[in-house]
Amino acid sequence: MQKTVTKLLIAVSFILISVSNIYAQDPQFSQFYAAPLYINPAFAGSTELSRLGLNFRSQWPSLQANFTTASLYFDHFFEDYNSGVGVILNADREGLAGLQSIDLGLQYAYQLRITRELTFRPGVEVAFYNRDVNFDRLVFGDQLDENGLISDVSAEQFNTGTSKFFVDLTLGGLIFSENFYFGYAAHHINTPNQSLVEEESRLQMKSTFHGGYRFLLPAGFRKYGFNDKGLERSLTPAFQYKRQGNFDQLDLGMYLTYEPVVFGLWYRGLPVRQLEDFPNNESIIALVGLMVGDLNIGYSFDYTVSGLGIQSGGAHEISLVYHFSLRDPSKPPRSIMSLPCPRF
């Protein structure tokens, strides 16, 4: 009976979050700088090379109400036009009923050198979403008998289809110098209706602030930041703050880059704000990354410190980023100020 009641509570929570007027949060990545196009369209084409990336996240794998998110992206910079373009495909599956969301985003960013030390990149994304759900996997109160066992077919009826298509719009901006960067993105600014039932449910606008500063470390005799082989030695404190509807969250941590390896340690939560009388603490995140030629490989684990506890299984995340050149080798590269933000 306890297992059945637990399933019921999770199912009810799923309904409240996914198909009613309660506002839901977007999927997230702990290695958010390894998913740059997911954070902010201003990152499109932000490297001198072309870039292909893959992110995969499994959250709370020990629970039935778990979340699985994958993201695949490609971006490229056109030197002659000071422009970057990107395409990103995201897939997310959540909850007992397997609510699925797939979206394809097309991005454009323009690179503007403000001063010799400062560069600004505005960006825009148009995305096409499709969401669907299996209502048959949900359990409602009228299906339970006096012993808490499932016995009857629910009287709950859904008169609309099980899928929803909508168009979404995101705007962003990024400003950076040799060692400093700061960005802002406004996601879902058109607040599209995402409801799978007759009642309207608007996808609330999400504001994302992110930034950091790279401190160069000793890398040899009278050298800082990069050694004789060009390998980076740096320490980068960074943050990401997100707000969507009534939810907000802060990621705060630090990267140690000692090529070819990278280490990271993060805290996720916002203890100054309470969630229904509970402390807003979510997880401690540990990261290790490896740079192998043009390929960056990252793994991170979220140790859950919220009420769910580590018995939820935490969250596992893998990132792969590959850099390559589509530039004409006979054409000298234009001097582009590279972003100092982490690659994981």
C-alpha cells in the first residue's frame, strides 16, 4: 500500500507540474558551459572553430519520477559577416507518465567589437517545440479502493490530444573581455501555451544571468595562464542565476583548468529563499573534464542535499564537445577575441 500511495503522490505532482496552470521549470544542465547554445543564443559561433556538442543528463535515476535530458548542437562563425549561426536539438523525458518534449532551435548572433578590450554579442533563437504525454500511465484517486490498491478505471477524461506544438522565442546578449564575461538571456519571451489539456498553461519567461572571471595561474618561469606548450593554467569562479515564474535558482562554483584536465566544484540552491518552509538547497556538484586534442569530455555528479536525499540517485551528466575548422586554409584567420568562459 505504501508503494501505491507513493506512486499516487508522484502522479498527482506530475499532473500539477506538467498539465495544469502551475508553472514548470525548464530542464537544466550542471555542465552549463558545455551546453552554451542551451544557455544563451549569443554563444552561437563564439569560438574561432566550428563546434559540435552533445550533452546527456540523468536526474534521480533511482526514482520512478526521474528526468532524462539530451541536447545536440552545432555552431559556426562566419568571419566575413561577424556572425555566428547555430542549431540545437533538445529532448527531455520526465515523470511517471513520460512527458516528452522535443525542440529544434535555430540561432543567430552578431559579434561587435566595442573597444580593443571589450566585445558584445547579441543573439536570437527561434525554436519549434513538440510535447506529448501518456495519460494512461497516470493513477487518480478514484482508481484506488479502501486498501489503496488500483481497482477501477478513472473517470478523469482528457478531451484534447496528447501532443502539443508551439513556437518559442529567445533573446540574449553576451559581453566579454580577455578574462571577464557576463551574459543574459530571456527565454520564452512570447510565453507560448504548452498545455496538453483544454485549460491554458503558459510557458513562463525564464531569465538567465551568467558570468565569471578567469584568474591566470603561474605556468612556468615568468609565465601566467599558458605554459610553453600553450596549455592553460587558470582558476575561474563563475555563476548562473535563473528565474522562471515563482522559481529561482543559483549555481555558484569554480573551475580549475590545468590542461589537459579540468576540475569543478559547485553548489546549487538559494538558501535565502524558502520553498514551502523548506530550505532551498538542491545539490553539490563535482566535475572532472579531459581535453584530448580537439575533443573535450566531461563528467559530473550532483549529490542531492535536498529533502529527496542521495537515495534519489542524484544526477549523472556527460558532455562531449568537438572543435574543428571549416575555414579556407589559404585565408588567414581574422583576429577574434576568444571567450574566457569554461568549456565544461
